[in-house]
Amino acid sequence: MQAKGIPPKVVNDFLKTYGMGRVGKAKATMGYFKDYGLSDKALQTIGRGFNAETIEIIQNTYMRSKVFYSGTDTDLILILFKQAGSSGAASTLSNSLITLGNSGIVPSAFGEYGIISSISGMSPAVTALSTGITPALMKKLFGFGIRPTDYDGYGIVGADSAETVAEALGNIKFTRAYVNTLKSISDDFASTLSKYDLTIEEFDAVRLTRYEFLNATAEEITNTFNTERELAGEEFADKPDLLAQKLRLIDDEYNIVMKQRQVLQNLTPEQRLTKYESLIALRNAYEAPDSDTLIIKCLSIDDAYNFLKENEAYGTIGGYVLKAGDTKAINTYDDLMATLRLDYINNPFERTPSKNFVEILYKTDKANKITIPIEEGDPWPCTNKGFLANVNGEIVPEYYSPRLEPSVGEMYLVDGITGERTLIAVFDNSSGVERFIPINGSYWTEDLVKILKGE
């Protein structure tokens, strides 16, 4: 083949690259690419942008691939080879392109399979093909947002595990989009307050103030908190970290209580007690959970391990829970801490450097056993009025549940930084099982827990 029909400047570029001693090879290579259908612009990019060794690797890629590369594919291929830099990286890239191409995946279609257009991004896709994961299955997984680079995180190591994960994701029920459609107490909350003769300012003031402080003087309140600081110093004298946590919580509540006094001072003592009774009546009147209510329980990575380890795993859920519809603003770790007030003493969330956490979304046939925690005597940041103690504008009623078995449930790993949620397990209530089963079939280990915590 000769270099017929090729612009002289392109020919010159190839000759300079190959050298005068390899004129025949240069012309043959140009002729191959021209006959393949590459544009003059692409030829110029090759002749001017690469050394002879890399050009041979590019040509080998086209010759060994069973698919036809379009002009768009060629543009992307040349960009990738530019990124490769060395001949070694170029050879690796070539092998990846050939493997993907021979499976029917061309660069212009990478996006359909979730393949990242880079040498490192293509490698997991090549590995997946070698384990029996077909392009169709790869595309199906990406339909659920799972790229080949994510396979390790899902425990996808071959066709069987890929099918298992795809099936589980295909049956997913409690997506964030679904949760956002659920009824929330915040829907028309101003109208609800007016029925109980409460303003939002009065509601917050009563919600965030201990009952015994409603008619206390500023001096009495200050003395109480000073006493609590002294007692904390004695209780945690040999535990400086816990003491710091306790003092921070005491100061947090004190500052909030003193701020809310500005609202309470506009009311008579009798009015303050009436407002308290109205808040409790409002809370008790709020629709109770039933067997069709979607409930949410947030867990630290350490606590989630107890549900996902292979042996002696928990099959019931209990403690403080919420209706999922009331938690629409909770996406990240910061949202979690600010809204759910999980900054209690010795809490496991603060021992998670990665800020990852887990959400369980579930329903239970025994929802009638769930109660409202009012005047339970729990320490701050519990309000003991059936509402969380958050001060970020969200209204979140809380509930207390004995340990109950779900009728249906899904467990999500949440990236505390980005808020991205990943389905990791579903509840299996078949006879003899009654536990959460990881969708990839791999139970959690202590080593995995450390990785997820970022330790």
C-alpha cells in the first residue's frame, strides 16, 4: 500500500517520525490507516503526535480488533494513547481496547457500560469480561449506577455475583426518590401548629427546654448546669475524652435553653405550661406507625456489623427510630449529626473517620409496639418530648421501638461525604433465616469494617 491521496504535510510528518531509512514502512502504515477510513486530521495527529513504536501499537490495535472503529472512536482512541505516554502503557491500553472491542464495546459506547475512558478506568471492565460478566450484564449493572470500577465494592467477582447484585437492585423498593414521596410532619406544619395555638417559635422553645426549666429563673438554670458540670468532672475524672464530650453537651443544652428563654419570657407561667401541654397533645396526635409505615434506623459501621456478620447476626431492630418520610433532609454525615443529634456520649459515629454510616429502611407487622418517648428521663440531646433536639430547622418526631423483626427491609451504606447510598443487604424472613443478607453474598468481616470506617 502506498500513501496515495494523503496530504503532503501528513506524509512529511510520518517520514520525520519514521526516518528516511524507513520510508516504505511509513508509507505502508499511512496507507493502512487511509484505507481503514481515518480522516486526514486523524492521520496528522498520529504522524505528528506519536513515535514510530506507538504508531505500530495503534495500528496493531486496529488490525486485531474485530469491530470497526468510527471517526468518533478514533478520536477517543488517540486521546487515550496520548494519555498513555510510554510504550508500556500504550501496549496495555491496546490490549484493553482489543479485548473490549472484540466483545463489541467501542470507545464511543463506553458510557453505556459505565466504563471510564482511561487506562485505569478500562481495566476493571476488561477484568470483568475475563470473569464471565457479559457486556449485556455490564450494561444492566450500570443501569443501577454500578460502574466496573465499583464492582469490588459490591463484591462482584464474576457472572454469578453480578447476576445476584443485579437481581437485588432490580427489586429495590426504598429508593431516595421513593422516600421523598412519603408524607412528612413538615408538610403544612404551620397549619398543624395553629390548631394547637402554637407558633413555631413557641414550639421550638418548649421542645428544647426541660420541663423543670419552663418557669425557672436564669439563675436557677445556671446553677443547675454548673452542678452538672461538676458532677461530670467527677464521673469522668479519669476519662478526658468522655469528659470533653459531656461538657460539650452540657454547654450545648445550656446555650440553647438560655436562647429559648427569650421566647418564654414573653409568656406567663401559666401560658408556658399550657404551651407544653399543647406540644405534647400535638405529638400524641401525630399519626402512629402501622404495618405499612416505612421506618428508618441509622447505624454506625460498627453496629451494622452485628447485622451483617456471618454468624449470630441480629435479626431484629430496636431503639430510637423515625418515620422515613420525616428524614428527607438527611443525606450526609453532617446532616445525620445535625438532624438526628447522634452526638451523645461515647457514640460510635464519632469513631468513624470515613464518616460512612448505614441506613436500615424497613416495615414491621408489630408496629403497634412502637411508642413515643415522652418524659423518659434520657439525657440531652434527648428532649423527652417525642421530638429530636435539632436546631437546623427540621421537625423530626422520634419513636422508641422494642426489638422487632422486619416484614421487609433494605440496608444501605451511605457515603457520609457525598451522600451516595448503596444497597448492601435485604431482609430475608423466610423460615429459618430471618436476617439481613448481603446482596453480593459476602458477609461482613472485622477487616471490612475497618476499611469502611477508614481506619
